[in-house]
Amino acid sequence: MSTQKPDRTVEPISVHSTGMPVATVVLKAKKARPFFGKHPWVLDSAIERVDGEPVDGEVVDLASSTGNWIARGIWNKTSRLRVRLYVFQPEQRLDAALFCARIEQAVALRKQLGLDDPEGAARIVSSEGDGLSGLVVDRYAGYLAVQVTSLGIARRLDIICDSLQNLLHPQGIVLRGAERGLAALEGMHLPEGHYRGRVPESPIFVREHGLRYGVDLLEGQKTGFYLDQRDNRQAAARLARGRRVLDMFCYSGGFTAACSVSGKASSVLAVDSSARATTLARANADLNGASNVTVETSDAFDRLDQLFAAGERFGMVILDPPKFARSRAALEDALRAYHRINRLAVDLLEPGGILVTCSCSGQVSRDDFLVMLSGVAQRSGRSISVIEVRGAAPDHPFSISCLEGEYLKCVIARVV
Ligand code: SAH
């Protein structure tokens, strides 16, 4: 246990700050439309000039080239997202009360969704989907993991953690790092680790659809667990009965335990290239009494090839790879990689087998992904019937004004 606080590397904004603008950002002509439509990201390329001298993290107003007020947001000249917008009514302050109110609404939604089991886990704040661009908060039983992806939020971390504490009374809050390189792009450095209260070094146990999982809050991937796949694991389990299942890219074995125990699969082979992940997957299988699970540490591409060559066949193959496309430019390469693993998976399926195939690359649209799968059907000579096209669990809402927030695809299909 530790209660150590990290060093401060961003200057906090006072809880008493007025939340009113110190400058006005004026857009170029014909660039205002997305922001009247409440898109929250103002790129530098859309900006004509700044009237005033805002410091990174301070509140600014956004105006059209003709001087019309559009929105209020937070300035960061270091980021490509120069302004993140939070407020679309001129009288609304962007102050501590606003952040508290947004967090309160986010917590209320999870309650409505039935995700308030004190032993459970849920995403409490989903960035733009909860009107809080740059903030992700996950609850694991009595603990919170906070991920900050914008300087404006980093400067308001105490305001945010005070609200979380008042609303949820966590035993501890940890800070988790943003995705690779993102902190540098925002010009911020927030140390990871304990932030408030006490968080155990050992796994925290949470309940999901009647199963138990150990979560490594301090060192695990993402904030510790793939909460976005919660309902997709159950959807896969519904079709797993009596089948031999391959859970490729298993991480801590969420799909594995669900298919083995809830789904009554005949056996599950779980594979991940990370030894840390497979240790967690083994422990979670054992925790749930899943006796028919084999866990292996191997590279997915190699292992899929080997399994095929060895004549192994499965009744269900689950593919949940990491993000293949990190940018628009990487899209073609990513689609080729998706094609390759999905082709290998289809080749491993017996006739009538079930493919559960996911993509968490926001750059790959649902249509791109389905077209990729149609290519796999064509090349493999197999018929693929899509049973379900699913997304992230409902505690991961995305804003209709910021479709970039929709990232997870999970296609469940029958392969004849
Ligand atoms: N299905 C999991 C989440 C998977 S995340 C769940 O429900 O919890 C993607 C996983 O792919 C990570 O655990 C990562 O370690 C693993 N991975 C990345 N590259 C890999 C590779 N080449 N071969 C096998 N696993 C890989």
C-alpha cells in the first residue's frame, strides 16, 4: 500500500477560477460549421487569430470570422487540438461547478444502466461521450482509475478528483498514463500511480456478469481491464456451448472465462504475446474454476499459422487484436493485417463455426471492417453470415457530434 502523491508537473487551476474567457479565438471564414454542430475539437488549421494571450489550460471563447459567439473551451497552443469545447451557451461558466455537474450526470447514467454494483467495474466518464473531452474514469469496485488526455483536464485534476470523491467515495484513485506519445502531444507530463487514498499493489477483484476477475490497476493494460468488451464477452459466451474455442489476443482472459464458465464451451485455448497478460488470464480462469482452459504465450500470427498447419480446428475463434491503425495513413496497412488474421481464423473454423472478430481502431469504420470481412469470405471460399454487429458496452457512450469517439467494432458471424 502507498499513499504517496506524485510530483506536480502541471500548474493546477484554482477551484475558485471564474470559468469565464481570458481571450477569444476567431475562426477562419467558412470554418465555423462543425462547431455550431457542437464538434468539440478546434484544430489549429481552422483558426484565423487569437484576441488576447491565453496561457495553456485557460478558458477561451470561440467566435466565427464574422464575430458571432459559438462556444467556450480550453486553450492549448501545444496541442493540435488548439481548443477543446465544453460549453455551447454564452452564459454558462466553464468552472468547477460545470465539471462537477458533468461528472454527476455521468455517474447517474451508469446507475440507470445498472452498472452501480459496488463489486463491479464500469467506465464512469467516457471523455467526449460525457461532455468531458480529455477525461476517462473507470471504477473497479471501490477504486478509481483516472486517465487524462488533455492539458486542460490535467490542470483541473484536483477539481475532478474532489467531485469523484464526493460522489463515489472511492478508497483510492490512481492516475494511468495516456496512450503512447499522447501526453507529449498535449505538452503535459503527469506521473502515473497513486493519486489519492490507498490502492493495493495486488489485483483488485471485480464482478462482471456473475464472473470474477482480478484487475491490475497500477500496471495492467488500459486502466486494468477491457470494460468496453463486457457485453461482447457475454454475446460470445451465448454461442460457445459445446464448442472448442480459440481466444486469440486474450489479455486477462475476459472472453476465455465467459466462454468456458458461462458459455459452457468444451475447451478454450487462450493466447496472448504478453507473458504478463497470460499470467493474468491463467489466474482469472482458475479464479472462476474454469478447468478446461489452456493458456499460451505466443505471437498471434505465428500461432494461427501453426495451428492451421497442425490441422487443429475450432468451433469458435475470437480475435480481439490491439489497435492496428493509429492514423489515417496507416489504414491500408491495418486493413491488410485485419484481413490476414481474419483469413487465418476463418481457415481454422469448422463448417458452422462462429467468428467473433473485433477492431478497436477508430480509423477503421464499421463499413471498412465489413468490407474487409467480405474480402476474407471471397478469398477463403467460405460463406460468412453476420449475426451481430456490436460496439462498446453502454458505459462507453460517444457523442453524436464527435463520431471519432466510436472505435470498437465486434462482429459475430457464422462461417459455413
Ligand atoms: N480480449 C481481451 C483484450 C485484448 S487487448 C479482453 O477481453 O480483455 C489486445 C491484446 O493483444 C493485448 O493483451 C496484447 O498483449 C495482445 N497482443 C498484441 N500483439 C499481439 C501479437 N502479435 N500476438 C498476440 N497477442 C498480441
